[in-house]
Amino acid sequence: MEEYRGNRNATGRMQDAHWALMMEGSKYADRLPIGLEKVIKTVSAETVKKFYRKWYDLHNMAVIAVGDFSDTESVVELIKEHFGHIPSACEPPHVPTFPIPSRDQPCFSCFVESEAAGSAVMISYKMPADELKTVRDYRNLLVESMFLQALNQRFFKISRGKDPPFFSCSAAADPVVLPLKAFIMSSSCKEKGTVKALESMLTEVARVRLHGFSEREISIVRALLMSEIESAYLERDQMQSTNLRDEYLQHFLRNEPVVGIEYEAQLQKTLLPHISATEVSKYSAKLTSLCSCVIKIIEPRASATIDDLKNVVMNITCLEKERSIPPWDEENIPEEIVSTMPNPGNIVQQKEYPNIGATEIFLSNGMRVCYKCTDFLDDQVIFTGFSYGALSELPEREYSSCSMGSTIAGEIGVFGYRPSVLMDILAGKRAEVGTKLGAYMRTFSGDCSPSDLETALQLVYQLFTTNVTPGEEDVKIVMQMAEEAVRAQERDPYTAFANRVKELNYGNSYFFRPIRLRDLKKVDPQRACEYFNKCFRDPSNFTVVVVGNINPSIALPLIQQYLGGIPKPPEPIMNFNRDDLKGLPFKFPTRIVREVVYSPMVEAQCSVQLCFPVELTNGTMVEEIHYVGFLSKLLETRMMQVLRFKHGQIYSAGVSVFLGGNKPSRSGPVRGDISINFSCDPEISSKLVDLALNEILRLQEEGPTDQDVSSILEIEQRAHENGLQENYYWLDRILRSYQSRIYSGDVGSSFEIQDEGRLNVRNSLTPLTAQLALQRILPFPCTKQYTAVILLPASYRFRKLKSFFRLGLSSPGRDTKILVGLASVAVLTFSLWRYWSTNKS
């Protein structure tokens, strides 16, 4: 029931409605896999057992085992041992197939969803799923993939153009039910913009039918696909077990061939050069309004009608017949990212850290770079650069503008080119760089292949040397998108809940306060871009960590050229000492706060957040922070055991930790909170809060069991072992070693102390030490200080009021008079509220 209820939100209702429309006239339109609420509530055990006996038959089953087995034969023997004795039906159960009628005329729908995240358009085309048995089948699949890539590139460029008809738009082809697949185009747009968005989407497909894609567009797509398959080939020996498993799974379920990456890479490399722009463009013939087409718009408030949609289809059809749609206008794309090569910097200092296999260098412009060579993935290099001092240093009056810096600058282009132009420059190269402005740090991060490291470092150079200037049209688009996002949040029932949680836990601090429309009106785009430019201007206060398949003889000259070549300003810019940073202005309540947030909802939803303050004051905190990690996993495990497996009332529970309340200084306490989140039946939400509190109190008073402790130790050890074979794990560990309060110039020593802290906690973790840590880290008893916020439908407020009156009026006397008086006050209050709301609006 909880899984079912979790899907009865705006997204679930929209998906269900679209599914019913696509499958109209077939059995699939009447049932989704989860079934009906009535059936879930009333189904008997015997019915479930019959279903199990009928369908969970060995004829229908496969066991797929993929891993680093030393001996595959022993795995086969284990499978035979555990499955070989299970009896099977003489005949496999008949799996029925249900016909799905096709249409020769488009089907239209205007779906109004008051809680929708925004206005959207969906266009679906049903078509037979292609078989994948021969080389020709594979070639056809490549043609489809190239068509999707080329069309999506056009959609992206339109979304970043002048007065765009949509904020985003994409096309994809997905299997639906055997033997069908669906080609789906979907876009998000501004309110009352669905007709314009639909017109643009249909126009673009018609433009391809009339004029096709250019050879240049297809050469970009070809390079992208070639880059992807080359990366997969290079990492063929390091493929995740889950990826291999899924390939065998599709073979079993859909009879797709398992050919192996070596053959697939060879096949793709052979076929791609011979697939022409003309051939790719012909795919558009499948996407006409006569091909089982479903056109649906989603709006929070009705504005467009079905007649409007029909008129758009008729107009585009007429324009196409008259050949009145002009060809695609291609942009001029520069050949190089960096127009003038920088003068390379020098390495002025170098230090080796054998315990972590890393090398640290200082460049002549002051930038520090630490690199670690790994062989986990042959085609991956990742990096992150950070510097202290960011949004926490701003006065409140500037926060709204400067916190939008990344968003506004990102839409304009932080690497010297508009995003749509940069996309074409980077075609066929795997190099991505992104930026983030946090509370205490500003960071940039990148991911690339070793062969594209130069490109990624060029992007970093451009980031530091580009002066982002907001144009009127750029700002208009960004602010329009931001306003739509805020309006969407305000329609979401969970927004009021999330806002109240932040307001309670963080004392209504401006740093945690949600952005509202009135805040957006105060945003100064010029100031936002000025602040962003300052954040990435001085290389001397940045530390960059690089991890991956690096060849130092190739990488170091590139690092010197592009990172060392970033000019150092005459005077330091945003050069902050970590010990002098301002902490976030917030205060957790000192008492118990239990609140219900009533929010208007289409269907009843309920969410719960239970939160406890955390303040670590124990020395260097290294071990305490590790204890927090272990305890959060213990709490999550116990919440699932009690609320799901014992009482059967939730689907899942999450425990999150926030320890960023104080500035990252080398002294002073670490502040934050631990919160427990779950969704449940609104009727029993308060009871479940009490059950959760009782379980945490029991853990504090009695301690966990030996089994609880061994389980979380095993989970942590498994995650640690997996992490040791991953670049991202090492990147994170080295970054945390630099950012740790124990760091004093030796990253190897800092890493070692953190590692020792983890091992000390692991070796000392017992039911007793876990119990003492729960008492020390959480308020003890936990019932003396916490916040519990419950989201309920607004209708429940009036239900409680009605039941209150019904209960009271059933017994006459003095209480009746009091209740009648209360009722009068309630009516008067409601009348005044309505009057005030009407006049305010």
C-alpha cells in the first residue's frame, strides 16, 4: 500500500494517464503491475500463493551469476544444488499476449494537474519493436540512435536560443510491452506555453523530413557514438558486473544477442562511417501524426484546448505540404576552445606521498595540484578544484543575487562560449567541467578520458579567464526558468513541508530559506555574474586533486600549460583563511517541537521527518565523525526492521547526516543534525513517530544487538572494499584529507590519521560502544530534544475539527456551551481569513 500511495502524486497520475491513453483499447490500459488499491487491501493469502505457484515456475526462470569467481564451475554446482531439486510443472505456463490497437489518426489530451511541476508536452508514436538478430538489425538500431542524437542536439540549441518555445526537450525510443516500442518526445515549457512548444517540436521533425540533417550534424553524432564505444572497449576488462548481468538478462527476456564488447565495437566502427545523413533523416518518416500518435499536454491550470492542439497539427501538416518550412540554420563553430595558447607555468615544488600513491606539486601561479595514477578504469580521469570562502561570507542583502551566480553564468556560458556552441566544439570528446558555489567553498569538477585531458584542462583555463557578462536576452530566459521552477515548487504539497522543516531546524536562517518569487525580483544579474567571475579568478588559492589513468609524462606538461598558465592577479582575490570563515547563521530548537503541516493535495500523501541536533566536541573529531557514519547506518537498519518488517507500515526509510553547520576551522565544535525520513499512511503518522523514538531510546538505553553491529560493520567494509577500486572514492578521500581539520600541510599524514580513525572505530565498535556513542552524539534521552514534522492533506485539518465537535456535542451540559463557543470562533476566524486572503490577492 505504501508503494502504491507513493505513486499517487502528480508524476504518478500523469504517467498513469499517459499510459492509459497510449494503451487505449487494450488490456494494458486497465491494469498496472502494482494492481488496484481494493485488491491490495483485500487479497487473500491463498490467492497470492496460487499466483506464485502458477507464474514462479522454473520454465519461466533463469539464474544469472556474474562476478570475480575463482571457479565458475563451483558456482554452477551451487546453482544446481539449490535449484535442481525444485519440482516444476510438466508444461510451462502459457504467457498470454494482448493486442494493442494502432491508430491512423492522432489522439489528443489536455491533462490538468494542479500539483504538476510545470507545463509540459508529450508526443508518442507507437511502433513495432525491432528485432536484434542480424548485422542489418544492428545497423538499423544505429540509424535510430543517430537520429535521436541529432534531433536532441537541435532541441537543445532551440532551448538556448532567443525567446525559446521550451526550457528543455528530448526524444527517446523505449520498449513498452512486447511487441511494441514507443518513440517519445517530451518538453517542459513556461505556463501557457504548451501550444508554442508543441508547434516547435512538430516543426522540427517536419523540417528533418523536408530538408534532412546536414552532413556536419551527422559527423558530430558519429563522433559521439564512436567516442562512447571506444570508451566501452577500452574498459572492457573493468566492466561492472551489473552491466554484464543486464546484458544476459535482456537475452533471456527479449532474446537479444550477447555478442561481447569486442565484436560490438568492431561492428560499430565498421558501420558508422557508411551511415549517411540522408539515411538518418529518413527515420523521420516514421514520426507522422498518422502513426499511432498520441499528443498530450500537461498544465497546472487549463489554458490550451484540444482544438488548439488539432490546429497546430493541421498547420504544420499544411506548411510541410507547401514546403514552407525553411532549412535548419547552422551556427558558426570555432575550431579551438583556447584561441591564444597561454604561457606555461613552472613546477616550483614537488612532494611524493607513497602511503596514498599521490604526488603534490605547486605551480608558479600558486595553484596546488595533487595527482594519483590508477588503473581502475582505462578511460577515466576525474578532478576537483576547491578554494575556501563562498556564500557564507556574503551579507544577507547580497545572498539572493550571488547565490544565483552559477545558474545565470552557466546559461550564458562560463567557458567563453554559449552552451549550444560549446556542445558542437566538444563533439566526439569526453570532457565535462562543472562549477558549484557552496557555503564555505567554491569548486570546479571535471570528468574526461585520458585522451581528452587537454580539452578538460582547456575548459578550466577558460573558466578562470572568461569574464561572464549578462545580456538582456540571456537574463530573461534564465529568470523565466527560475520563476517557473519557483511556481512549480509552490504547487508541490511537499514544498510547505520542506520549508517548515528548514525553518524549524535552522531558525529561519536566510541561508536555508527557500527562494520565492519576491526574492527573484531582487536578483541583480550583473552582480551575480560579477561575483561568479571573482570566485574563479585567482588560481593561487585553489587546490586541485586529479585521479585516474594518468601518464605523468603527458599530463604534467598539460597541467603546466593550462593550469599553470592561468594568470595570477596582482592582488589576491577572495583569499580566505579557513579559520576566519563565518559559520552558517542557524540554531536548532532547544526543546521538543512536534508539528503537522497541512497542505492541499489531490490525493492523500504523508511524509515524516524526525530530526535531532548533533554537536561534536571531542578533540579532532576524526573518530566521532566515523561514529556518526556508523550510527546513521545503524539507525536506518533499525528503522527498516521496526517500521517495515515488524509493523509493515512503510516502504523505505532514509537517514541523512548534515555536519556543515560550523565553519571548517581547525578548532571549535562540529554542528549539524541527523534526520530520519519516511512516508506512510496519514492515519498512523504520529504513531510511527512514537515507534521510531521508542526504538532510538531503546538503542540508547539497552544498546544494539551483536547482530546489528556485525551487519553495519559488514555493510561498511563491503562499501570500503568496493571504494578502494574506484576513482571517485580516492578523489573524495584525498579531498577530505586536505579539508580535514587535522591537515597541516601533509596530505599523506592527514589521510593516515583519518584511516586510523576509521579502523579504531571499526575495531572498538561493540553493542556497548555503539550505545555510548548514541548517548553522546544524540540528545540523551532522545525524547528530550527533537523536531518531528508531519505532512498531512489539508482535508485532515477539517476532519479533525468535525470529529472534535461530534465528540463534544454528544454530551450535553457546560462542555456543549464551550464547544458551541469554539465553533463560533472557528467560523469567525475562517471568515476573517477568507476576507483577508481575498483583499490581499
